[in-house]
Amino acid sequence: MSRPDAAVGAELETRPVVAVVGRPNVGKSSLVNRIVGKRVAIVEERPGVTRDRKELVAEWNGRPFTLVDTGGWLGGADGLEAQVSAQAERAVRVADLVLLVVDVTIGVTDEDEAVASHLRRSGTPVVLVANKVDSSGRETDAWDFARLGLGDPWMVSALHGRGSGELLDEVVSRLPKDPAPERGWAPEQDVSVHSGTSVAIVGRPNVGKSTLFNRLIGDERSITHDLPGTTRDTVDTLVETDQGALRFIDTAGMRRKSRVGEGAEYYSLVRGLQAIDRSDVALLLIDATEGVTHQDQRLAERVDAAGSPIVLVLNKWDRLEPEARSALLADVGDRLAFLGYSPVIRASARTGLGVHRLLPALGQAIEAYHQRVSTTRLNRVVQSAQAAHPAPAGARVLYAVQGATDPPTFTLFTNRSLPPTYLRYIERKLREDLGFGPTPLKLRVRRRSR
């Protein structure tokens, strides 16, 4: 069905890969933000904030490279921590250079030694980065990390930028001119770079977004676990499909603002909303076993307000008792009636049930989102609709034009105001007669000046 961005091929430039690794809470994401020059990774003074690996394009002295931010690496862990550590290990395997970040304020720990031991065996070049050296008084403590057997430490303060320029000089000097074929990949771009149609996977916590993301891209790219809120940051991957290049964006679970705390959870919400606003289409996941909740309604309203097409996915459909399925579909039609244009896919991200229907549905939504009709054909449909059902109080649409796509946007020039019910009627006729499928339509009314 699809293949991950590593297989897209020559369309994307291959850059050297630099992986940033280390045990939890040593400042890896702060260092990533410092190198990239903007706050792209979520940072909080609490271990475990970064869980998925995140790839970004960085550059120093004219030398571009792919920077990979990873979660905290804990050898011998199980459950969620084991999955996070596995992501870090995979990043090391494809890297041309590894930055091992340690915390000078804590000193050498057993976890540091375990990670260093793995890196020595991996054969990948390593730069040892002693972080949180905020003043010269901390430099003596940094030399203790030399016993990790990875060379002299480079002393930096990711928070304040101290020593970051010297570190980057060292990094680019050690990058290969041409990445090794077995390590090189077509790197995932920053989410702000438009490459392919963007598809945001959204939903409240623990509805199966990351599981669906992994199934769609054919790779264990995002951490999945039964713990709600596992994904803290947006993760995206470019996939070549029969519908063209699609950029799937896995977002953190959306909760009501009143339940969103400070720090990482707040920035997760912000990143998720930004991903929705930038996406061309959204996959909105509903937990079929719980039905449509008030939170689902609010999130659907927020996604719909962004103007992108929405494909509704009733996930965990296989866990629903047969007698409850018709009731759920009726509930969707009732509580999400404002998304009447959206296709509803019954699926199971865990087993793959119904997932094959998603790409065709996305293709139809994207095509409709970009659709444009001729002015002549548009006015023919509008006049036919008015002849069949005139507007009240002598109101008339004199002329109509399509002013934009993404989504299709129409301006109606009228002799007086049109009531909302009549606008909905015109919208329905445009959708039916002009073949607009699963995409929102925007109608603007301009009264003729007297």
C-alpha cells in the first residue's frame, strides 16, 4: 500500500544524519532547538518528554545535515521505556555521527555508561557533549566523562548557547562528504516545508492515532502504547502512494484546554493545532468502543474550522458488538452532522481492518479540495437551484464566481441578504450538481450596492 520516505528515492536530497542520544532529561531537545535555531522540540524539566524520534533539517557554515532528536535511552527497560530506547537505537544505526549528551550537573551515571558501551560497540562515530556547563566553574566536572571512552567531552550549555558554535564546527568537520549508502536516507523535512499533501492524524488521547500512523507508513515510526498521551510532539513522514506523495503527521492527543497543563502538554496542544492548520486533509479518529464524545465534537469543530477536508475513522471497529454498530453510525450522523460531507471509514488500526479504504478516501478528498469549476457551469447550477426553489422575500443570487480552491470558495452576488437555511440549500446543490465530494465548501455573500 505504501512505503516510508526512506524509499521515495531521488526526489529528496540525501544528507548526512546526526543523531542526538542520551539518557532522559540531559537536555537533548534543548540542544536540538539550539542547533536548529528555533523551538521545534518540546522541552520540559521532566524526564520522558521526548518519546518519538524527530528528524529536522539543520545547517552550519553552509553544510546541511539531518538532525534526529530521540527520547531518553534506558538500557534494559521494558514497556514504553523499551520502545523509546528502541527508537534511539534505530537512530544510531542509520546515523553518520552521534552526539551523546550527558549532564555535567549530575555526573556519570550507570545509564550513561550503558549508552556509551552500546555506542562503542556500534562503530558509529561519536561526539561526547557535556551539557549544562553554564560557567567555567563547571568545566572541571565535565572531564569526569572522559572515562566513558568516547574521547574528550565538548562542553556546552544548550540553554544559553555557550560552546554551541565550537561544537557545530566539530560536527560538520566529522561529517562524511557522501553519507554511507547503508546509512543514508531521504530525510524527513521539517513540518513547515511543503513536500507532498499533508495529512494530519488527529483525535483525543488513546484513540489509536500512532498505531494507524505506523500502519499507514509501514514502519514502527511512532511510539505506540496503551498509556494515553504517549505522543507528545508531532511526527511526520513522507510516503509515496497510489494517490501521490502524502505527508502523514501524527499529532499528540487533543484534550480540552481546561485539562491541559503547563509545559510540555501545552506545547503538544499548540503543535497539534499548528499541524491541523497547515494540513491539506485530516484523518479524525473516533474510538468506536466509546462512541462520539463531547470532546470529539469540539475537536471536529476545530478541525472543520481550519477549512481542510476530514475523513472520519471509526477506529477499533472490530471490538464493537454487532448490535452496537448501527447505533454508533446513527450517533455519528447526529452529533457530527456538520461533517455530513465527510466519508466514514470503519477500521481497526491494530489489525488493519478497513485501512485499505483510507487512501482512496483521502485521494477523493484531496481532489475535491483542489477542484475548480468554470463560471458558466457554476452559474447554470445556481440559476437552476433558484428556479427549483426561490429564496424568500424576493432575494436572488445575481451572479456567482469561484474565487479560490483549498477549499473551494464561492462568492455570491445578491440583491439582498440570504438566510442561512437558503445558503445551506445552495451549498448542497453545488455539492451534488458539480461533483464536489468530501471537502468543505465556503460561500461568501456580497450584496449589490444600490
